[in-house]
Amino acid sequence: MSKKTVILGGGESGVGAAILAKKQGDEVFLSDGGALKDVYRNDLQKHQIPFEEGGHTEQKVLEADEVMKSPGIPDKSPMVKAIRSKGIPVISEIELAWRYIGNGRVIGITGSNGKSTTTALTYHICRHGGLDCALVGNIGYSFARQVAEDPKEWYVCEISSFQLDDIHQFRPEVAILTNITEDHLDRYDYRFENYIASKFRITMNQTESDYFIYCEDDPVIKKNLAQFKIHSNPLPFSMQQETNKGGFIRNGQMNINAGSEKLQMSIYDFALKGIHNQYNTMAAGIASATVGIRKEKIREAIQSFEALEHRMEYVSTVRGVEFINDSKATNVNSTWYALESMEKPTILILGGVDKGNDYSLIRDLVKDKVKAIVCMGVDNRKIHEAFQHDVPLMVNTASAEEAVKAAFHFATKGDVVLLSPACASFDLFKNYEDRGRQFKEAVRDL
């Protein structure tokens, strides 16, 4: 008897999971509450996977032996409640993918900020060092699709807390936890401790032969570390103290002691600038060393890495004014990291859908570095209230084009215009990528 697997959600992770489950001989049905993108509808038709969109047929969904739930669907949705009350097991896509990787192995990266950059850099180093690996998860292909269509020896996987919530056996040989700050609390009953526990689930199934790489300077990680039973080898990284194992930065030198070799490298040779990126680079360097990448290859790759699109991405310099696209900054902490790395007077483009932001976190940096704020959102009252006494110039705009023109008007030669919105993008844009692309287009049209 083949197993009945229902996939809830038809985005990248859902369709990837459907393709993998079908390949493994399951009887697969995919159900999406909204409309599928053409590319995913075509994928399902090509693989002859039955599906529905625009709503869930409860009777069909509840026939499942197991449900793979897409990370974007909250537990409080009526369909998920019905599935759970019937006692049907619910798993995440990374759990499904992990079951079928055979001898494949995983470097899993999670954290509130910096995980995309750390994942991309780890992959870049590993590939440069000759490892047969793929970049999967929240970045690039879904993990399940990669396993189904082009299996590798190693998977460098960016993992959200939502994906970790529904793991059971999933076990990364190397786990990285970049940091923990308050985010997505609406999904965790507004209890920070629930979100913290979710992040630490990345270590849940690790054994004595695995590695746990974490930021020792992060107060939340440090405070909560002892609460969780972690069996893997700890490899902390720090800028505040020297570590025996793991990595630290002292006097402008990064020191890594993991794997078979020790590595020293000047932070001035890093491709990625800013203190937050020194942390990301340490984490990626340690992870690469644990999987056997030689130190000269790590050094070369750290020097040659190019920043991700929409994450502190240099766009252009127009009449002496530099433009930076940090559209992926959808929370205040991400904007804090962006501002912290600014070394020139900054015109900051802020705004969008507020997720309960506490702007006081960036107030000191705004006072210190920002000469004007350009608001880009439907409702900007909260931003005005937060910074009205700190910034002499503040305007409202209703499009990327308007925002770029206003910022350019405020800027003088030697300034930086930084799009780092601290908010989600759904009021004016499809998503943060659309926001970033429209920003870049508007800069090129100046």
C-alpha cells in the first residue's frame, strides 16, 4: 500500500516536496488556499501530481497518512487545526527531504538575522573548496526538489524557525545559529521563549559526531544555551573573547580553529564589510573548516564573495551619492545591522507593513548617522512619531521612484542613500524582491 501524502501549500517548498514524495512512490495530493503561480502549476502537471487551488477540500486533505505543511501556513489556520485534531502527523519540507538524502549531509543555518548571507557565503566557500554541494532552503531551490532532481553529497541549507517547528528526525551534521532577536512573535503566541526554543530545535537530533556553531556574543543565545540538551561539539565564535575552538576576531585578525588546520586572516581582506558581516564570515569559515575545506581555499573564497541581491547590495553611485539596496531588511534588527555598517552621512528609506516594530532599537544609530528619512509606505505615522525629534528632514512617499527622487534631492556628494525598510513590503509591493528591484530601477533612471 502506498502512503497518502498531502502537501499543504503550493509554493517552492510545497511543490518540491510533492515532486520528491511522488518520486518515492507516495500517493500525493497538493492543496493550496490561494492561486498557484504558473510555474508551479506547470511543475505539478508535468509530474502528474493532482492538486487543487483557491481553497482546501477538507475531506480530501483529512484522508492523508501524513501532511507536509508549507512554512508560511500558521498552526492557527482552520485546516491545520483540523489535521492536528484528527491526529495526522504533520512534517516540514526539510524533514521530508532529509529522509531521502541517503549518504548526503547537511550544513543547516538558522538565526533571526544574517542567515541568508551566512548560507550563501558557506556555499561559496564549500563550492570553491571542491565540495559537491547545493544551496537550498529559504534561499535558492527547495531542499526537497534538489534531493528529487539533482542529489548532492552536501546540502547548505538556510532554515527558518517555521521549518524547524515541524521537524522530527531532521539532523544537520553542522548547525549554525547566527543570533536570536525578537521576530515573528505573532506565530509564537507573542512569547519570545517559544521563538527561542524553535531556533534551538536545529540541535535537537545532533550527536557527538556533529558540530554546533553559534555566536557567543549574542545575549539571548548565551542566556538560553544551558536550557537545551545539546550533544554536538560546540564551536562558538566571538569578538569579545578568545575561544579555544571555533573562532574569534582580535586586533583585526580572524582566527579559526576547527577541522584539521588553523586559519588566520585579516578582516580588511573580507569581501563583506561591517561588524555583522564579520560575524557571518566567522560562522561560514568555521563551518567550511569542519567539512574539510583547506584554509587557503577558505581565504580565497572569503575575499571573492559577492553580496546577495537585496542584502546590503551596492547599486550605483550617482553624482557622488552611493545607493545601497537592503530591501531584505524586513525587521528593525536587520536595519540596525545595516545602519551600524554605514560610515558616511545616510539618507534612510524606511517603511512598509509594520510587524509591531520597536524603533527605539535604532534611535541612537539614526541620531548618529541619518540626516534624512524618506518614508515609503501606506501608513508612516509610527516612523514620524519615533524620529520626529531626531531627524530634521522627513517626507512621505508612495512608490520606489518617488522615494529615490526624494532621497537624491536630500543627498549631497559623499552621502549614502540606504533602502533598509525595517518592515514587510506587502502594502506597495509584491514582496521584498519586487521592492528591491523597483528601487534599483528608479536609481538607474536618475
